[in-house]
Amino acid sequence: MDLRDLPRVVWALAAARFVSSASSFTMLFLTLYLTGPRDLGTTTAGLLAGSVGVGMLLGNFTGGRWGDRLGHRRVLLGASSAAGLLLVVVPVVPVWVLAVLLPAQAYLAATGSVSSGALSALAVPRGQRRTSVAVGRAASNAGFVLGPPLGALLVTWSYEAMFVVDGLAIVLVRLALSRALPREAVHTATPAQAPGFVRTLRGDTSLLVLLVGVVLVDLVYRQLYSTLPLHLRDEGQPVWLYATVVAVGSGLILVLEIPVAQRLQRLGALGIVATGYALVGLGTAMFGLPVSVGTVLAAMVVLTAGEILYKTTATAYVLDRAPDHLVGRYQGLYTGAATSGTLLAAPVGTAVYASAPELLWPLMGALALLAAAVVVAADRLSRRSPAATPRGSRGTAPTRRAG
């Protein structure tokens, strides 16, 4: 699909993702806030920060159910607005309240994000969603390029202002979206005698196998944010090298992800995903080479090439497998699996790194290659017994009744 053919809804949601990502600097500095102005110990602060990851994963895995039942527009606007308001009050509530507020805020934010992805998917014909997914990811990555320095500037002035700005930005974006998104029916209709979520999943063995690969590769991918900075520090490298590595990856994604998605639109999805996983494995293993600026940047380029291939393609593939009345739950299922590394990567990676640092990178590379093999197996299952056309779609975007 050409960029000019994308519906206005997709562009509106992408613009919202850009602004939200550019203002989503709170989680980057949360531990510093808890151990600084809140004067908590490192362990307590870590537990509170970890609760955010728990809330996010729960929101990803279960939040799609609300959108499928109540309407994704309604859930996106309501959940995200509530999440923004909860951020605003963080500086004024007692510490014990944060133990409930922070995971609840993360749950609501993840739920709204799932409905945002579902709305974008439902606006585009089935089989042509890779471009819309790539546009959304590019917007999000562009926002994340701006977010950390903006957050750092705010933090030097006031930690409290950081929460207020972040929360109000979310609320203002949702107010703008309320005008841009088409209204839905009072409820999301489920086709008569349509199978439920669990029954549909049980009938799609290839998708279940694919999700195993998704979890494995995310465990590997998120070593970028847990053990890689430790590895570079222990090898005597300056902090700027790690920052440069992350910036190079984001820059390549911004420049290449959309044209690559368009160019590969007609090729089989799972073959592209398997190739991407293999490149992630190769790039990760390359971090085990003798450390220099050249080897680290080369490893990041290879890993990012794999990310460009697999993330957009896998997301669109899962959404294309979903019946229209289950798009939210499929979106959440994939997002939950694809962010499982936020909980798994740090404890697994640091445990290996502490006991046998030289083993970490080849082991992670091997896990990514195993994930690629899992995807190949899913592809074979799909070819043997391809899923029927999902109920509720004939290959076109569904028509929404104005309410």
C-alpha cells in the first residue's frame, strides 16, 4: 500500500504516537525520582519500577478484550486519558499509594495502546497492514529520539514538572484524537456464532508456535537495554558509545522501516520474520567480538536490520490472522509476547553475565536462531493447514457505523 493511500485515521494515530513517545520520558527517570526526591532505597525503588512492567504486560495481554467489547475508540480515549491524569498526581500522593498507582497507570496506558493498534489495523484492508504498522513504529521511534533529552532538561529543573508535563501531554493528545477518530457503534458487534478468542487461537496452531519465537527473540533483543550497557562499561568504553549505538539503531529504523515494509509487502511474512530473527541473532553474537567502536556499531547495524525486517512484518501478520471482532485481543496478545523481554531480559541476561560473561552473547545469538527455527516451523504448519479467512472480513476494512 502506498503512503498516500493510508486512511486519515492511521496518520492521526501515528501523530499521536509521536507526541506521546516524545513526552514519555517519565519511565526513563522513574528510578532516579524514587531514589532522589522520594528518598527510597534502591531495592524498594526497583520493586516499584518493576511493578510498572507488570502493569504494562497485564494491559497488553488483557486490555484488548475491553476494546473488542466496548469499542476501541472509546477505550483508547478513556484509558489513555485516565493514565495521563494518574501521572499528573504522582508527585502529590504518598509513597504507599504509588505501589498501586504506578502499575494501574501502566495497565491503562497499555490498554489504550492496544486499542490504538487495533484501530489502525481495522482502518486498512487485510493483507496490506505492513505499511500502516511501519508508519506507526516510525512515528514512535521519532518521538523516542526527542524524549530522553527533553526529559533530561525537565529533570534538571523539576522532577515533579516531568510527571505533570507527561500526563498533560497524554490528555491533550487524546482530546485531539477525539475529533480525528470516527465514532463507533454503542458496542462492537460480534458475528453470530463466531468462535471466541480461545477457540480461535486453538484452531491456529501456526500462530501459537510463532508466539514462542516472539518471546524468545524479545528476550534476546532487550539485552540492548539491560546487559549491553554493562558489557560496554566493563570493557572500558565511555557512555557515549552506548548512546551512539542506540541512536544509530533508531536512525536506521526511521530511514528504512517504511520503504522496506512497502518493498517486501508481497513476500511471505514468516520467511521475512525468520530472516529478521536470524539477523538479530547474528548481530547479538557480534557483541561478543573484541570491543571497539567499529565492532559494536557493526553489530548494531546487523541487529537493527533484523529488527526492521521482523517487527513490522510479525505485527501485521498476527493482525491479519485475527477476526475483526478479536483484533484487539490479537493485538494485545502479540504486544504482550513481543514485550515479554521487559520482565525476562534483565534477570536472565544479568544472571548469565554474572556467572559467565563470555557466554552471554553467543548464548543469546543461539536463542535468536532458535526463534528463527521456530518461525520456520510455524510457516510450515501454516502452509499445511492455512487458516480460513477470519470471520467478519472479506479482505477489506470494516465499515463503522456512526454513533
